[in-house]
Amino acid sequence: MAVQGVTPAYVRELAAAGYPRLSAGQITAMRIHGVNGDFIRRVKSRWGFRPNASELIEMKLTGFDGDVRQPPKPPVAPRPPVIANPPNVLN
């Protein structure tokens, strides 16, 4: 977990934000995707509900920053590769 930046301070931050009983996998995923105590508090104060760990991660993945006025960004679809000189498939 240390490789992903999960420290005792980070675990205490999540607990202080209302998430004291998360699994190691949930804590690691939240850390990897940038969910922190400040983000959790913004979501809870502006939306008035307590999302679970998966919902918080999903909010971060879609680009949502906890602001009511900002709708989540849709995921970006990958572009197909560009072929500089495509072969002539008709001949």
C-alpha cells in the first residue's frame, strides 16, 4: 500500500471524513484515484448524502469535483489510430 501513497495519515484523513471501516483495497483505490478528505467533505456538504467508497471513486473518475454547479464529465472514448498511407483494399 505504501507504493500507492497510502499512509497512516491518509487512513486517518478518511476516517475523520466519515469512512473509518474501509478495506485495504478500497483505501488503495481511493488513494490512486485522488479521493481525499477534502473531496469527501465537499461532496457530503454540497449534496447532503454519504456516498459509498465505490461512488466516490466513480465521481473522481468522471471528473466530478464535488461542486453542484459542475456536472460530471463524460468519459473520453479512445480515437482510432490514423494510418498515414492506407493500403488500397479495392484492387
